Amino acid sequence: LASQGRVIEAHKVLCTMAKVNGKSRPPPIAEPDAKEVAKEQKAGIGVLCDKRLVVRFVVTCANFFSAAAAFYGLGLNAGSIPLSLYVSNLLNGCVQVPAYLLGGYLIQRHWCGRKKAVAGGFCMGGGCLLLSAILRQKAMLLLFYYAGSFGVAVSFGVVFLYAAELFPTNIRGIALSITSLFARFGAMISPYAALAGKVNPSLPPIIFGGMCLVAGSLQVLLPETRGMKLPDTIDDVGLALAADDTDDSDCDSYHGSSERGG
């Protein structure tokens, strides 16, 4: 609402939210600069090439591509590990449930947040998958393989939220559309990477593990968004105020900021 110039309506929504959550009334919303908004909307996809956003955009595309390729590829690779196809898929699904729950817990902790949850999931997943590729003892191979699947699932569950908070409100839809396209590319190549297991069972874990490690290392280029005010325009990027780190629950601030973005 605010990005469309309907600041009065947006403020009413925020006041209602504050009242429901027992918070103080937020200050009035400043009118957006009509010229800047029009300029950014006219630029469209080109805005993502702005020097303030291009690193975020490229790394987020890599995140989506790697997360989707590894997530779906590990499921398709069930036939290449020393287990029944049905048992393998069952175990793969079982490790994903606690992974999603853990991801939801980590993103709200002041010592972790979105960035470390994504980076940690990718690095854990990548490292464990590479270890599973070189191990020959069945029990250890399976342990590290499914530990890698667990790490990938953590990142896969958090990366969508993290990406939404990295981009300004007025181009968030465009940014997420393109990054989601890269996720579809990752999902498209995952069957072919999984087929490499017919040549050598170690190849799929190496391919997916390498992707995850590269994506995890790229997270150092991104900022933490936990407790930050979501940017409304490109000019707001990098100007967000940190939330109080003593509060482990930032759900209210996140949802409030999201509604303010419109």
C-alpha cells in the first residue's frame, strides 16, 4: 500500500496490527518520492542490475538454483544408494520434517538468523554429501548422506524467506519471480545429475555437495535480515535498523514490516 502511495491506508493497517499485538502505535508513514518510484518501476528488471542489488540478486539466484537442484536431486538419487528404493525415499522424507522445524527455530534466534541458517544448511549439506561420496562403509555412507539431505532441507526451507527480505518492496515480486525461475532450472537439471549415479554412485553426491558448498560460501556477501526493517525502495537498501538482539521472537516485527511494504 505504501509503495503505491496509499500511505493512510497502510498506516491504519499497521495501527491495527500494533493494537492486536499489544504494541505502541507506529509513526506515520512518509510519502514515497513519486519520481523515484516511477523511475524504478519503469526500469523493471534493469533495477536488479543496480550496484546496490546486483550482488544480492546473483547470490540469491545461486541459492535457489543450488537448493532446488540438491533437494530434488537427492530424492531422485534414491536408486544409487545401498538401500531399497522405498526405504530410501521414506528416510529422505523423514529427515526433512525435523529440518524444516529446525529452520523455523534458527531464523528467530539472535545468534543465528536467516543468513547463518542458510549458510549452515548449505555447508553442512555439502560437506556431508562429499564425505558420503568417499566413504565405502555402508552405515557411515548412509549417515552422512542423510545428514547432507537434512542440511539441504534446512536451507531449502529458509531460502525463500531470506530472499523476500533482501529486496525492496517495489521490486520484490520481480526479484522473486526471476530467482524462482533459477530454482526451476535447478530442478530441471537434477534428474540428469542423479542419472550420473548409474555411471558412478559417487558422482551425484559430489555434484550436489559441490553446489551446496559454493552456495554456502557465497552467503558471506549477503547481509543478515533478521529484525531489520524491510526496504521499501532501493534507496532504503543498507539503511535498515537492527532490532534488539535480546528478543528472540521477531515475528511481530517481520510481519509488521511486511505489511508496511504493502
